[in-house]
Amino acid sequence: MTAHVGKVLVTGAGSGIGAGIASVLASRGWRVAVNDLDTDLAQALAARIGGIAIAGDVGTHAADIVTRAAQKLEGLTGLVNNAGIHRRAPLASVTEAQLNDVYRVNLQAAILGSQAALAFFASGGAIVNTASIAAYTPQMQTGLYSAAKAGIVAFTAQAAVEWGPLNVRVNAVAPGMVRTAMAESVYADATLHAARVAMVPLRRIGTPEDIGNAVAFLLSADASYITGQTVIIDGGFTHTVIDHLPHPMIAAGNN
């Protein structure tokens, strides 16, 4: 039997990247609380990985969800603030309601959930927040999703500084292109899939498990001296921007 590494809550874990994170952590011995707005998804994944389900909307009940998870797990040593949403809207017409939705789930929930987790980190703990490469590169027409994710990067650094003396580490992951059910309409199109793959130096689209592997490392003792960092997980994609600029062809071997 695998010894338990620790006790962790993963928010927004019913599907996609969150499900990949929860699955990887469970496979490595973590006791996992699976949170999702969709009760059926949370229960299904929890049953599959041997975890527990904590249904609820982190956008309105983040602290309560953390508290319930800690109670059911009989403690808490890790928190993964993964839940996130888009609200499609151009910047010029984004509404106050759309802004509230995006910031409440993507940023406020991470802050309030992390605050609540501190009370259960008896001898320290680790928090990993899910940001996005959109934090560094604007993602058009998404209701300021990029700004919210940039807020996650800043919150990660701020919390790491303030909570380090409590032996609480705070890091983030910033996924690039990842194949999930939400994005399947893009990747099911062979032409679009091939075009995207060609833009990634590693020549493949990421998987939820790729993100889960990085999160598992950041939560583990192997990362005990790492805090305040945001790890970009995109196969090298964000370093290719200049290659997409028009430029004259240069013969091989010429300087």
C-alpha cells in the first residue's frame, strides 16, 4: 500500500486540467479532495481515484469548501487553486457582471481559499495556483481572463513572501495549450491540431497530466526551497513569438 504523502484539495477538478492534477496526486499517494461545481463530476472522479468529493462553487464559498475538505480529510497539507472560467466579451463591452464572474472565480477564490487553508496547515503547507500563459500574453475577447490570471501570478509572489515565515510555500503553474474536453472542438479538427502542434517546439499539445506532474513536484518535499515562482508549462510555445513575424528567407549556413 502506498503511504500517504499528504492531504490536498484540488478545486475545479471534475474535468480537464484539474482532473489531471487530482489523478496524478492520487497516484503518488496523496489523499485528494476533489472539488467541482458539478456534483456528479466531483463524485465520479473521487470514486475513480479513491478520493473524496467536495461539491460547491469556489466563486461564492471558497473558504467553506476548504474547511469542509480539511474536515473530511482530517487535516490539510496542500491546496491547489485550479478552478477557472472565461466570459467571452471584448474589452470595450465587458460588463460589470462578467468582470465579477471572472475575478471572483479566477482570483478572489484563490485568495480566500488560501487564507482559509492557513488555519489547517498545522506545521506548514504548500499552495499551487493555476495561472496561464494568458497572464503574460493577452487572450483576446475573454472578459479580462488574462488580467485575472496576471493577478494570480502577483498573488502567488505576494503570498510566498508573507507566508514564508509560517512555513507555507506558494507557487503557480501557467499552462499553455492543453488538450481537454473544453478544447476538443479545436483539436478534433486535424488541420487546426496540426497547425498548433507545429507552433510548439516539443511538437505536441500538452495533457492535463503534464500539468499534474509539475503540480505534484511543487507540492512535494523536493520543492522545499521553491516559493513565489510561476512555472510556465507550454512545450516552449511562449518562446516562439519572434518566429511568427514575417522575415526574409535566409539560406542555410548564411549569417
